[in-house]
Amino acid sequence: MNHLIKYCRYYNGEEECPASIQENENEYLWSYEKFWVEDNERRDENNLNTREYIRCGLKDFNVDDGIPITLKALLFNRHRHWTGGYGIESDRESFIQWYLEFYLNTK
């Protein structure tokens, strides 16, 4: 599992979310990354989240950013759950904007 942590921006192997992450209200990202690291099924490229991510046209999105497609797929799934529901195109564009402006540019 330790080799997977290098892909995470918030989770560093802690059992509990650090106060600094909680103060910035990013504990949800910490928990998603922790879940991804600890759950083998979430890292299977044929899992439901990854298939949904690809089906929504995101397979080639930002492929060179160093973040595995399975982690991006989990983030996309959670993004759609909390802020989506306006159609695939809208959800995809909203995720791309959030991912580039917030997830990659904050920590």
C-alpha cells in the first residue's frame, strides 16, 4: 500500500485525518484517497467507477498528470454523487473544472 500513497495529494498513510487537512475542509478528499489506497477493488481498472469514467468520455483526460485513472474515476464518481445529476456532459465538464482548478492546484 505504501507505493500507492505517492499518488495521493492528501492521504499519507495516517489512521486519522490530520488537523491541517480538516482545517481546510478537505477531509473528504483525504478519506477518498485513503479508501482508494486500502481497497483493491477500487484500483481494478475494470471496476464500475472506472467503466463509468471511461463511458463518460474521460479516458484520455489529463493522462500525464501522474494520477492513476482508477483514482480519478473514484473522484469523478464522488463528484457526480455530490454535485452532479445534470447530465453526462455537464457532470463531465464540472468535474474537469473542479479537478484542474481545485484538486490539482490545492494542498
